[in-house]
Amino acid sequence: MEKLKEFIEFEIFRIGEYSFTNSKIITVVLTVLITMLVITVIRKLLFRHRLESRYDRGNLFSFFQIIKYLIWIISILLIL
């Protein structure tokens, strides 16, 4: 357990007071993967056949793009 803690807290480099560690890399990768998963689920929900028949495909695509950008902005803010 101690070795794992050492690996996670290992400092790769430091710039001023900011240190770049393995835990930050893991956090960034997990956040990006979860964001991509959420976007994929939302896309599948929006572009189901039933929903596409009620709304114009272009309107759904525009709505999905807005949602996608908002989700990416939120995930980037969480990473920072």
C-alpha cells in the first residue's frame, strides 16, 4: 500500500508552487474518459428513432453540440 501511495504522489516536475504528480495525470485521464462516456450516452439518447421523428435532425444536432460544449467546459473547469 505504501508503494502505491508513493507512486501516486510521485512528483514529475515542479514549476514554482505547482507540482505535477501522477495523481493529477490520473485525475485528468479519468475526467476525460467520464466526459466522453457521458457525451456518448447523451448522443445515443438524443438520436433515438422516436426522438428523431418528432424533431428535425438539424435541430437535434445543434442542441447536442451546445450540450457537448457545455459538458466539456465543465469538465475542463473540474480538471483545473
